[in-house]
Amino acid sequence: MAFKFTFSSMDTEAEAKMLLSWMRPYDLGYKGWNEWLDRIEQQVLDGRKRAVLAFSEEAGERDLAAYVLYQQHKQIPNLIELKSIRTHPKVQKRYFMSFMLKQVEVEAKKEGYAGLIGDLRENRGDVLAIMLRNNFRTLDSQNLYEPDKRDIIVAKMF
């Protein structure tokens, strides 16, 4: 079986639009997901929100396979906030996310940030396992977005 994957930062408007389009159906039950995507579109297009992208290339087609979307944290400006991460089910369990999180870490260190912070739904044990395997620590569990759904806050300091 032949396969080809490439990883890169999101560098073009076409890649930004591809990312936004790819994100839309993967809300994982977050209330207001599409409205949030509408609000952040300009931030993605102008580079305030950045991403590491993984592409799968088969039969001459270049498709998005995974991404990590991140930005400077608004309240704690010396941290990078992980906004959204996803891996297509067909390429899960190939350690893409570990590699991509490491790329965000390398860039953050280069730019002088002190660490990474993010949150995930409490029911996403698979994602929590990836974060812990990559030396993130659990900070707290709160209802961040909806009163009946718990979210786990994780961080990795450098």
C-alpha cells in the first residue's frame, strides 16, 4: 500500500479556506460551532489564528487529513492557545497529532512563548490520552461552553 503525507504551516488563503470548509462538519457536539467558525473566518484568513496542516495525497488529489488550529491566548499573552484539533478517522492512530503538536511547540518556543494551553470535552478520552502522552498536564475540569458538559483544561509549560 502506497501513501504520501505532507505537513506544513497554513500559508495560503486557499489552505485557510480548505481548513474552514473541512472543520465545519466536525463539531463534536459543540453548541454554536458553525457560528464560531463564521466569527473566526477572518482571523484564520489574516493569520491571527494559525494552523499546522497534514495533507494526504492519493491519485494526484491533495486532501486535508488533520490540523491543529492555534493562536496567542487572549488573556494570557505568553501562552499559545490550542483552539481546535482534528484527525480524519482514516488516518487516526498514526501519531499525526503528536507530531503536529510538537511543531506548534517548536514554533511557540522560537517565538518566546512560555507554553501551550487548551481544552477538550470530558468525554474525549482518546484526545486526553494524546495530550498526556505529549506531556500536557490536566489543570482543571469546568463547564466552559455549556452548563451540562464538562471540559478538561490541559497545559504544557516549557
